[in-house]
Amino acid sequence: MSTPVSPKKITVSDTVLRDAHQSLLATRMRTEDMLPICDKLDQVGYWSLEVWGGATFDACIRFLKEDPWERLRKLKAALPNTRLQMLLRGQNLLGYRHYSDDVVKAFVAKAAVNGIDVFRIFDAMNDVRNLRVSIEAVKAAGKHAQGTLSYTVSPVHTVEAYVKQAKAMQAMGIDSVAIKDMAGLLTPYAAYDLVKALKAEVDLPVFIHSHDTAGLGAMCQLKAIEAGADHIDTAISSMAWGTSHPGTESMVAALKGSPYDTGLDLALIQEIGLYFHAVRKKYHQYESEFTAVDTRVQVNQVPGGMMSNLANQLKEQGALSRINEVFAEIPRVREDLGFPPLVTPTSQIVGTQAVFNVLAGERYKTITNEVKLYLQGRYGLAPGKVNEQLRKQAIGSEEVIEVRPADLLKPEMAKLREEVGSLAKSEEDVLTYAMFPDIGRKFLEERAAGTLTPEVLLPIPEAGGVAAAGGEGVPTEFVVDVHGESYRVDITGVGVKSDGKRHFYLSIDGMPEEVVFEPLNDFVAGSSGKRKQASAPGDVSTSMPGNIVDVLVKVGDTVKAGQAVLISEAMKMETEIQAPIAGSVTAVHVAKGDRVNPGDVLVEIDG
């Protein structure tokens, strides 16, 4: 078979320091496990190493208690000969909302100063209006601006539409185009056709970023190379495949001796692979059975990082056994929202709403605030037609936004500096607070007090003994010997349901089962052991475990049925908790920051 295009050396970026562990280990790898191998990584000759962006910022300050800016500076010092790359969510930066233009410019400038050379810029809606300011800021910093096509499959996502988007980004001044196949939806021949069309119409290097969720990643990359792609993203083999990326060693070996030879040292890369093989064991508690190759992604369209985080979050909610119901619901929610690509933040928006729909037993009984903002147009233009009945249910008579959402935002940096005050020791600290105000402030407060404590890593389990006791959101693991057979048992607390009995999620050798324990003591039901359980018509409760982020009423207030009285946060998404009846507020049992469970009486209303 003749080669369709002129052969050329293929360049490689490795994702092991960012997307690989985000996709497999819920973004939990610590800087201390990255630095020892940097000298060898720096010798490989990668085109770049992806080290920052995505969920790393969130995970650093929320779980690892690391300063993400300090991580970046350390990696830059340890990798002097290799470009460092980050993933930037356009106007969303690294958060879940749109930021004003002055925040975007400040963030990009500081990321460049601290060590980022390549900015892969995408918008979850593929709305190019949301990319312009980021691209301009990257170019102003003298860095490489990579425009990104968030690849997905739907009636409105055609080759022609992607080419049109690439041309629009080229007009904005990008240096290269990336096809970001975050869910592993690309198929080999679709990859070939898309790359061929892009190379015919856009005179820029084309990068292929494909997750191997369906087991097709390597084939997609090879066909893309044959169609003219210039560059591939891979992951070291010990952190590759499944919801991660094709293995670096495999692709280097596949292209070796061909006209597309990467020229990379396979033996050196294998040494690095052995290092990460040992490191991965350290994070075993974040491994999920849902990160292996699974062709169902071609139907449910759930991206790799979303899949591992969704499994982890459902486990915390005590509902991991219902993950297949959530997978089935996700495409339905996505269609209702006009077929957005499933990439942060739309993957969280769609995924969390699907969880609520399943666990509530009724579709859209509860609509997250993020879905309401999406349907109002505050994330940009939906790729396709949204469900107008759902939009009316969510936003009522509020006006739908037609302009670029950030055009409605006033400059924020001065206000952010004032809000965070003396906790911020640098402009980077202000930007940390900007990305995640609540957990950012908590991180800065703990740093000031000298009380930063990362979440506990469980010891690597040994057969025949108790592994460790899990903390909040982490299962307690046991190995139980029965008549000579060993069984691994994980138990995660679920809280107390309205029957007054404590329900647990219990897994034996990976098989999920919900079990019920009836207390023999005088334990009072509720997340704190003090709250009574909802029974009266005016008792306000929640359908999902979470944290209270705002209390909207006080004793004596008059409320209408359906009025928001509390805002809770679960799975990183905020939701209104509404009054079940009209009446007067007679008691408020929660404050901002409280942890709550289903069945807890949070507010009492007398009708």
C-alpha cells in the first residue's frame, strides 16, 4: 500500500506528569514522585512534557496540599531542556466558570513566567469566541499557542465544522492545531479523514491527543500520521492505555525504522516506565475498575478523566453500584443540552446532572446551578439545539445570552486581591484564590497557619492482613480469610437513610453490594449524629451527600414552595436545595461549610 503523504519524523509529547495520572489515578500523583525521574525525562528528547492544567490545580490545593505554582517552578528547574506544556480551558482557565479578560491575561502571563512554554487552549463548547483572549495573551508572552478541537461525535460535529473551527483559530494567530479526543471516540478512519481535511485547508502542524478508552488510540494515531499529522501524545507504558493514552514505548517501537521514526531512545524510555510502575502502586487507592479498555465509551461517550473521577465520586456517595445507570443517562443529558463535547467543565456538568437524575429517581427533579448557567448561555453557544422545555424549567423567564459570555464580566483582579487580602503573598496566590475561592482560601489559610496536611495514602495492601483504615471518602480495606480463601473487602460509609438504619457500600473482590446495618445502640440518625431525620412536610433535606456552601434564609423568613433556601456542593457542582412547601422558616440547622447527608433535616418550615 502506498504512503498517502510525504513521510516525516513524528514528534512526541508525554502526558505522564498530567493527563495520564488524571485519567487513571484521579490526579493524585505528588510532586515528590515526579522530580526524581525528571533528569531521565529531560534526556529523552520529547517535543514537550505535559505537566500542568486540567485538574492538577484543583487536586494540588484540595487534596495534596501543594502549591501548584511551586510544582511548576520545580519541574521547570528539573527539566531545563524540555518544553513544558499545559492544558488551558480558554476563558475558564482552570476553573469551572468564565473569568473576566483581565484574570485570563494575568493567569497566562504568570503561567508563562513560571515555566509554561506551550498552551493547549480549548473551549468545552468549541465556541472560538471563548479562545480569543487566551490566544492573544499567550502570543503576547512569546509562547506557543495551540488551538484545540474538542473532538466528539454527534449530528452537528462534522469534518466540515471542525475545519471551519480550525480556520477561525488560525485567524486568531495559533501556532498549531490539536485534535483533543478526550473520550476515546476517534476511530482510525475518522482520524484519517479529519487530519487529511485539516492538512488540506490549514497550513499548521496537527497534533493528535487520543485516549485509549476504546482500545483504538494507537490505531487512530497511526492512521492520523499517514494522513499527515505531525505529532502524537502518548503516556509511559506503566501509566498508559485504557482511559489514559497509547503507550510511549509502543508508539516509538511501531514507528522505529519507518519514515516516521521518532528518533527517541526506547531503552531510556523503558527505564522511565519501570520507575512509574513502582510509583503507580503508591496510589493504589485511587485505581478504579472503570479505567480499563471499555468499548462502551463509543456509546456512553464518557472521557477517561471523567470516568475515573465519576467512579471515585459515586463511591463517595455510596452509589458506585449504579454507575452503569449513570453511563446510560449521560448521552440523554448530553442530547438535552445540545450535544456539548464531554470535556471539563461540560463533562462535569453533564455527568453530575446524570448522577442527580439517576439517584433522585426522576429526571431533572434537581437541576444543578451549572446546568442552569449553561442553558442560559453563560458558557457560550451550544453546538446543537437544546431541549427548550428543560431550558424553560431551568431558567424560567430569564433572558438567554447571545454575546460572548465574558463580554458581560467586569474586571475582577482588583476585587480578587481585596477579597483574599494578606493571605496572598504573591500574584500567583491571588490567581489560586481566583480559580477556586473556597478551597483556595482554605489552602492559603492552612499554609499561613503551618497546618497543610495532605490526604493519607494507604499502605500497599498485603495478602492476609488489614490494609488500612480509610479516611473520609476512602474505603476501609480488609483482607478476610475464610476457610483458607482470602477475600478483599472494601467498606465505604453511606450515611443513614430514612428507615433509621445505616447503609454501607460494600465490595467483595470488586463485586458491589449495598448492605444495611441496624444499630444496636442509641445512635441518632444524621450525618453528625445530632440531626433528626426528615418526616414533616416542611422539613428541608437533600438528595445527595455534600457540603453547604450558602444559607439563603433565616428564622422568620417567609418562603414560597420551590424557593431556594440552601446551596450545597456535591461532586464539585453546586445545587439549590428548595423549600418543599410555602410558609415561615422556624429553624435553620446548618451553617456554611457543614457536611450533610440525605434525610437530615436542614431547615424547618411551618406551612
